Amino acid sequence: MNKRLKLQCWNCPKTYFETLDITDKQEVIVKCPYCNVEAVVNLKPFHKQSKTMRVFRGENKDAQSDEEFQFPDVLPTRKRE
Ligand SMILES: [Zn+2]
């Protein structure tokens, strides 16, 4: 699943849009278009754990494919180690 997200660079710290491939991976590597520094986006805090339960109860019929994640307006990034 690809999702366009707004990220905040840990280094400059400007914000920019990046289309991320959201998978089972917990972390995604991105590169800031302004200062060209690599950054790590941690997706784990935005994963909604309750999805399985809601699907099981049949209350999730109209849910979109990105229902599993709930992202803030701007995602923080951190330095790649
Ligand atoms: Zn930057």
C-alpha cells in the first residue's frame, strides 16, 4: 500500500511529502529533498492494534485499506543510524 505522507526532517527541519510503501515493515528509509539527509520513519506508533477485533465483529465493512494505520498530519523522522 502506497500512502502520501507529510514528513518532518530531523535535520533541517523542513516538511516534505513522500509516498511511502506501507507494509509490514516498521521502519521506512526516506531522504530529505532539502538537505539530502537520510531519515528513518517509524510507523509502529501509528499502527492501530484494534483492527483485527473490529473486523472480527463485522463493523469494518466500509473501512479503507489504510484503516490499519492512523497517521498524524506530520510524521516525525529520526537520524539513520
Ligand atoms: Zn532536511
